[in-house]
Amino acid sequence: MPRKPPAQVRADLPREPRSWESRAVIPGLSGKTLAGIARLERRSRGLWPGATHRAFTHWHWTVHRRGPRVIYPVDDQCCDLWTGCRGTLERVRLTLPRAAGRELLAVLAPLDEKFLARTLNDPYAPPGDPWWRRRLDTP
């Protein structure tokens, strides 16, 4: 009876996930979309496992943080707040398959609406910039 090579036996053993293999879940997304995001993060340059979850968490925190009605960005080591985190989410949304991108957009839409309601338009911003860059970023 043929035997498996030792390398195949080791590969088939269950293992603990490594620290860089994030299994972070974004609420409201299906397992299929989360799997697509994980696959995208593994294969794309500029993304790492868990980058989308970190950007979503930071975007959610920004929109819902306490304080005055009008909010301004706060520096963070993760990314430049409006251009980095929301830009990462948009990049992922556009790179995912169409159905998964729509699902991510549906989760982001309420956050984006609240963000627009709590920020001010920058009349001097270049018109070609994404909408989140056309918001005032200083008090």
C-alpha cells in the first residue's frame, strides 16, 4: 500500500493560525465576501492580512466618535485617516468581484452618510479627488 510522503502528512495536520493570518470579521458581510477579501489581501501589493478590517474599524470609529457635531481627522499610525482608511476600503471594494463589492458598499453606505453629515465640504479641493478627500481636514 502506498504511503504519503512526510511533507504531505505534516501539511494535512491541523494547525493554529499564524499571527499574520487575520480572521477578523466585518459585521454585515457574508462568508463568501470575507473569503474574497482575505484572498485579495494575500495577493495584492500594499495590503496585508487584516488591512481591510483595520481600515473598516478605524473608519467606523471616526464616524461614530464622540465630540462636536463636525469632526476632523486624527492622526493615526495605521493610515492617513480619510485618504488612507477610506481609500483602502474603496480599493478593496473596486477590486473584489461585483457582487462582493456591492455587499461591502452596502455595509459602508450608512457610515459614509453619517460621515458626510458630520463633516464640511472643502470648496477649494480639486474636483477630481474622491469625495472623502473633498472634506475639510482642519478646524
